[in-house]
Amino acid sequence: MIVLRAPAVPSRRRARITSVMVSLLAVSAVVVGCSTSVSVSDRTLVVGSGPGTAPAIAADIYAEVLRHEGATVRSSLVTGSYRQLLDGLDRGTVDLFGAFGGSLLSALAPGSTATSTDAVYDDLNRALPQGVSVGDPTTVVDQLQVVVAARTASTAGVDELSECSRLPAGLPVVSDRTPDEGTLAALATVGCRFGPFRRVADVAAVTAEVTSGRAVGLVSTLSTAGNDAALTVLADKKQVSADARAAPTAAGTPDAADQPAIRAQNLVPVFATAALDRDLIKAVNKVAGELTTADLATMAEKVSTGTATASSVVSDWLSEHNL
């Protein structure tokens, strides 16, 4: 029988090997200790917001929900354009911000033709930079809607956007903000024969122009102008809700003819993927099931008119919804 013996290792070499192994174990312990000390839960998170009262309130809601889950969140918001906030995510100076999906998609993928809630959300997910994620879309919508004088709508027999061709041709379009390039083109596509666009100072100016019959208006769904009895909102019946799926064609994609004219603008949380753990993401997504357009519009109006502070309306809303 042949017996194979392991080669003898000199005692000095054994001591050197043992020393190296001890050093490696020590280094591993330090690495593990360091990774534990900078865990997500120990970081101070920074929440961002687009400009405006309503986006800032939404950002405060996200910040408070994170705090309630145990995260440390900086008290002040970082305000900027979506491009600036995305750069902040990349640099690590912003961890989360709320965005309206259609506008963010326009910034990231100008060539996208998606308009329905689901199509916008799907395209947005594909267009996001590496390391950036979006949470569940809320039912909060900051979408431009067409309003006309109630008497004009009544005379023309119009209450849907698809019927806008019945309105007098050449009426100029007024709004307190400039719509994206595709909105006016989309209105023309569904048959609207509107005149040129003109920007006015505020929503009150839009209402004055429209009720006089001199123009049609574009106002946000977050504005109370749509509730004015002197105005009629031309409903876009093809716009699907945030939790509904557009019916696919045989080819597997929604029929373009069934897509709404104006791009969906649902509020979504956008965050650095590595910044939030699973529990924090779940906490942020709870907002999607609770916050509505009416909620945010009411809170924004109270803050804008000075009848309440942002902290008080956010606190009241969180208490009401057990968040």
C-alpha cells in the first residue's frame, strides 16, 4: 500500500500563514462593522420637491411617512426641476422626490408617445437612469384639462373632449402655465380647432378670459377652477385610471385610437434605489392608496390662501388616514 503524506510545512511558514489568516479575519470584521454602521436606517434622508405649493405638500407627506417608519429625514426640502432632482439622486444629495409621471417622462424620453396612465408608467420605468426607481403611482393628477364657458358648451352641445370640433373655430387657448409641446398637437389630433396659445398671469385670469367667451382654457386638475359653475370641463373619457389597464390589441399593445389625448400626470415617488430599504418603500407606497387629487388640491389651496400652514394640513391628513 502506498501512503501519501502531506508535505511538511516548516514551523516558521506555519506561523506566517496563521498570521495572514488572522489579519484577513480582522479586516473582514472591520468591513462588516463598517457596512453595518452606514445602513439605510442610520442615514439622514433628503426629500426633494418640484416647484409649487402642491408638490411641496406631497413631498412633506412622503417625508413624514418615512419618519413614522423610523427613518431620519432632513427637515428642509430640496426644491428644483426634475432634471436637477435627478442629478441630486445621482450625486447622493437627494434620496426621494415626488414627480408627475407625464412631465418626468417628457424630460427623460421626449420621443415617447404614451398618454394613458399605465403606458406612461411603463415607459417611465424603462426611461429611468440606472439606480433610480419609482414607487406606486397615486391617484393624484396634475393634468391639464380643457375648460370652456358653460354657455358656449351648452350652445354647442359639448361636454367631452372628443366633441370639441363643435366649438367655434379659432378660439385662442389660455393658461397660467405653458403646456408641453405635445399637448396642443394632441388637441388638434382629436379635432379641436383652437387658435394660438397665450399665457396669462394666473388661474383667475384664465377663468375671466374663458367665462367671457373669448377663449378656451387649460387648467390643472389640482386647481379649483374646474369646479366653477361658469365653466365646463371637457372630459377626456379615454383617460384610464391609475389602477386600470388599457385593453391590449391582438398585437399586445393598447390601440392608439383608445389612448387619451392629453398625457397622464399621476404623482409618483422617485427615489435612489439604494437609499430606501424594503420597509421604507412599503411605507412610501401606502400614500398611493390614500392621497387623492381632491385631498392635495384642498391642502394646497389652504396653504396658498394663508388659512393654514403646510405642516398643519399634512399633520391633519396623516392623522385622518392613520399614516
